[in-house]
Amino acid sequence: MKIRMGLAAALVVASVAGVEAQESEVLFSHKHWQVSIVGWDDGSFGCVAEVTAPGESFSIWTFPNGSVQLQFYSTSWEFGEGQTADLGVQIDRRAPWSLTGAELFKNSVLFNLPDSNAGVNFITEVARGNRLYLRSADGSDVQNYSLAGSSASISALVECGNAITQATPGNPFN
């Protein structure tokens, strides 16, 4: 996968993007997925792999500190701020995952994946899956998303995440 040159250019673009709240550049597209680097006006970066449909999206974000966040977005949702919910996610016919304490924020459901084998296993299932089902705590369907192209896109997301981690100065005393 050859996204390194584009990533270096995107880091420069994002680092000078002080005029707008965020600047993004598409690094990779495959089937239903798109991977982008995003820079905010405070100088921070993130990488996102997402599958979209009109008014809907499922995104996986990575940040320089190594954290990974899931985002489910819909223009038909209006949560406000400060709420949480327990949700379920199922990939194909595999065992469902519980997203306990997912943050409901405006039009998004946000969930931070644990930095553990469980988080890695979840991302692996997404990469190998065909369809992801978002469900409420009682198991009723809320939304579903195509995972066509997710394997190559997750690889591009990992490469982007590695690049922004290396490009971000860290604490030499850790």
C-alpha cells in the first residue's frame, strides 16, 4: 500500500489548516470505504476509515496517542450532549459485542475501543466482515453498514495511524 507520500503531504496541509476547524485529505478509497487524515486548527491529527450512505456513516478513528474510537452517525438522531447508552454490534453472524456506556453526542454514537486483545479482535472482525449491525441494548436493529472493502481500508487506517503517531512529538520521559 502506497499512501506514505500522500500522507506526508496531508500532514503538511493539515498542520497549516488554521483557517478552518478541520482539514482532511483522502488517502485511500476501496469499495464502500474511504480513509482520510484529518487535521484540526489546534494542530492535532486523526485518521479515519469510514463507510457512508446518505445521512449515515460508520467510522473508525485513530489518534496519535494510540486510541481508537468508533463513531456511528445519522442525521436522523438528535441526542444532545452528556448522555450514554448500552448498545450492541454484530458483525455478520458472529457473536455480538456490547458497547457499554457509549457516548451519545448530537448526531453521533461514540465508543472508545479498549486498548486490549478485545479491541484488536473487534477491528479484525470488521476487517473480515461483510456487514455490521448496530443494535439497541434490547437487540432491536438500529442501523447496518456494508463492510465491503474494510480489510484493505483497515490496513490503510493502521498505516495512517502509525504515521501520525511517529509525526507527533511525545514525552521523552515516559
